[in-house]
Amino acid sequence: MTRVDQLSDISLREAAGWASQQAKRLAANFGLDLTADRETFVLAQTAKLGEEVGELQAEVLGAIKYCRADKLAQFTEESLAGELADVMVCTMLLAEILDVDLARAVATKIGFLRERKF
Ligand SMILES: [Mg+2]
């Protein structure tokens, strides 16, 4: 079993733990203090999430071939998966910076959607 196969079964709670450490590394990398520069970090990470959503949108357009023919080759199942993952990772980082328990929020949302039954 590869390292990627092993990580594929990571729980949202475990992923949040990774995101917490990654947020600390990112803050340090950009010279930000997690407390004093929290608002700046939140705004920067929100902008980063927007950037990643834009990249995902391009991948989706490529997947449905709604783009110039000469760009089609750059869009693959792997690059689409990578952009979906980027959006998820950025969301997890933003949740950590905002002290949101994302695992609980997702569980709550899934529970709500299951009860709604559509
Ligand atoms: Mg990306």
C-alpha cells in the first residue's frame, strides 16, 4: 500500500489536525503571527480559496470541453482531482484559522441533508 493509499482513508478530524499544523507553517512562512495577524491571515487565506476555486472552475470547463481546443490537453482527471483537493485543503486551513470545527460542521451538514432527503 502506498503512502497516498494510506492517507486516502484519513478522517476529517485527522485532516483538521494536519491543517492546524500547516496553518502554523504557512503563517511562519509569511511572517504572520497567528494571533496578532489573524485578520490578515483570514483575508489572505480567503483570497487563496477564491484563487483555487477559479482554478477548479477552469478544470471543470476543461472536463466538459467548454474551452479552446488548444487548451484541452492540459485538463486531465488528475489535474481536476488536484484542484478539488486544493479547494478542500484551503477550506480546511481557513476553518483552522477561524477556529471552526470543520469535521463537526460537515457532520452536522450531512446529518441535516440526510434528514431533508433530497
Ligand atoms: Mg490549485
